[in-house]
Amino acid sequence: MIKNRIIPLLLLKDGRMVKTIKFDKQGFRDVGNPSTAARVYDAQRADELIFLDISASQEDRKIFFDLVRQVAEECFMPLGVGGGIRSINDIREVLKIGADKVIINTAAVENPKFIMEAVQKFGSSTIVISIDAKKNENEQYEVMTHGGTKKTGLDVIELSKEVEKIGAGEIMITSIEREGTMRGLDLVLVEKIVESVKVPVIACGGVDSLEDFKRGFLRTAVSAISAGSIFHFTDQSPIMTRNYLFNQGISVRP
Amino acid sequence: MIAIIDYGMGNLRSIAKAIEYVGGHVLVTDKVNDIKKADKIILPGIGAFRDGIAELKKNGLDLELKESIIEKGKPFLGICLGMQMLAKRSYEFGEFDGLGFIDAEVVHFNYDVLNGLKVPHVGWNDVIFNGSHILFRGIPDSCDFYFVHSYHLVPSNKMLVAATCNYGVDFVAAIHKDNIFATQFHPEKSQKYGLKFLENFINWQC
């Protein structure tokens, strides 16, 4: 039976690992060295790891390849890497230095043709599309890009269906309003996406407790939940999270 | 030396690093001469079928693989797409010929039997061994390995199936034929037991 996944999230800014609140780059907290964190998560048998260079698109530069390399060296678990990935060569490069999947956000909105090419080249299962959502003045979930700084006018459901159609293998949905707040996942948003697409969905943004992981998996058909703060700032670890969920009868790796 | 075939699209460092970790000597290469010198060969797998085969053919790697694996019988490990490319035919984004080392086809998961399960099949799932094989030594039956794929291999000879997995339907998780072993799962990403599997491959004398 396929297991629900718990995915620690590492955010990178200026070469340091940080934790933001609601994507605010000013109010970020420095939480240490990414490769040390990767080593710890590998030892804790995390199901997967996601590593995002959050300021790459905003600063119009490529991801820090050296840091990806260092993080990848510590991982014997699947590693998804994102931030500023805009070309087939970028993808080839991160796969070559140790990533297993790439996570594409801004380029998915700006250049759908690139996503199609990437899927044709690397297969659907290598391409994860990350969508950052924020409720607009009409209470609709709107897609934001460039690290949450740019409005697009696009509806999250429409974009989810669109990227599924052009071959994305997974969709990672982040609630900007919940991100870093530890106020709980936005399960309404997650459910909307999960119901709209046939590809696996990774929910992200706001996980506040082990019960929140449980609620997420019980109330929605989400395939994975990704979290940063709860692992950085509390004493919960991926392995403890899985033990808790396992004892609650949720399908996770023992 | 174990040659890891670089056809421009695999997660090459992941697999090389895992082999080194368990004590193997690897060379990531796209050169025919390196493959000739190798004792063992790994064809890693991330990518789409058509482009994978095209890249192998472009560099003449397909012919050397045939020479090394089929004629000379060097121990071979195919992973994910590296397994699927052994088949005669794939239906990924059309219909394409594979290397043809195994009489098999590569097909998409059938949504009709998945009961709402999502595709690609991504994540950890239990692998059921079909009898014992030396590459599974020290690994408990039904333990979890990491998968990420939308297509799976269907061999015409079911005797070749070394392990299965269930995702709405039972599908082939590993095949074995003489000196060829191949997995749909990613041992290099499957932590403890994945590394044990790769260690067994390094020690495999077939």
C-alpha cells in the first residue's frame, strides 16, 4: 500500500537556511546550515526532502548549485529542488548534481511551453509544479509568483488543471497566509486542489501540530504534507511524526 | 569498476553517491570505451522513454550495452526508466521501440482499476519478493522502497518477475533474467534497504 509522505522543507536565502512567515523575506529567521539539516533529516528517515531557493526568481538568478550539491550529498532519500529553474539545462544540471525531482513555480505561469518540453524530456514524474496561493479581495484563491510577490490574476484550480494537462507529475500547494505561522494547514484550499486533479498533491504552509498532519491525511486525499517550522522550531521530528500517525491508523512508513 | 551510463537525463549523482557509500568504485560515463572496461553496468532512470532511447542511440551506447550485457554477460542493473528501456516497446507519449533485451511492453497505469489513486505513483510502497534472490539478501520481504513513475513494465514471461508491488493493480517491481536485474523502484533513494540492495549488487557474481 502506498504510504502518506511527510516531507521536511528547507528554504534557502542568500546561501543560508531560513524560515519565513507568510513569505516575508524581511522577517525571516536564520535557522542554520542546509547540509547539516539534510543530514539530520536523512538520519531521521524523512520520506523525502524539498529544498527551495526562495529568492532566486525574485533576484532573477539561478539556484545556488553548490549548495544543492552539498545538500544532495547528505541525502539517501528523494530530493526535490526548486528556485529559479527556467531552462532544460537548469533541470539537467540539478539532476546531475543529486536532485531527483525539480520544483518549478514562477516559470510554470510565465512559460507553460517550457513545462511541456521539460515533461517530454525528463518525464512527468520528475516535474513538480509548486503553486503559491493567496486569497484575494473576492475571497478567491489567486496564484502568486516570484516568491509570493507578484499577483497573476489566475485562479489556483484553473492553473492546477492546466499544469496537470501539460504533464506535471505532482502539484505542491502552499498557502501564503498560513506559511510559517503554524496556524494549521488550509484544508479547504488543499481539498479543492486534490479534488480537481489526478496527480498527487503535496500540501504545504502552516502545519502546527501532529494532529494537523492527521487532519490533513484524514480529511483530504492529499499524498504528502510538507512542513518547515514544526521541524525547525519544535522538538517534533519526521520519525516521531510518522510514529504518531502510524499509531493513529494512518498509512505511513513504519 | 561499475559504469553508470550517462545519457544526459538521469539522477546520476544520486546513484553514484549511493554506490560509493556502500563501497563500490563507479565511473559516470557516456563513453563506449569506458563501458567496455567496466565489470558491471548500471543504467539509471529518470526521464521519458523516447528521449532516453534516442540519447542512447545517438552515442552508440545501445550497441555497446548489447555487446556488454547480452554477448559478454556483464552483471547489469537497470533502475526505473533504466528498466523500462530494456523492453521491446513503450507507449509513453506514443509508441516507441526499446532496447529489446527483455520481451516486455511498458504501459501506463490504467485509471479504470486505480479507484481514484493518483498517477504518477509517487512514494514509498511495499515490495513483495517473488522467491528469494541474492540481491534481496538481508532485506525483509514487504519492506518499503521509493517509487516515482506513471508507466510500468509488463513482461510476456512472468517467470522473470523477481518482485511485485500493488498500486490498485499488482505490477512488476523487479525483474531478473540471467545477468540482468532491474527495478522499478529507486534503491538509491530508499535509504537503508536500498543501500543494502546496492551493496548486494556490488557483490553479485552471476
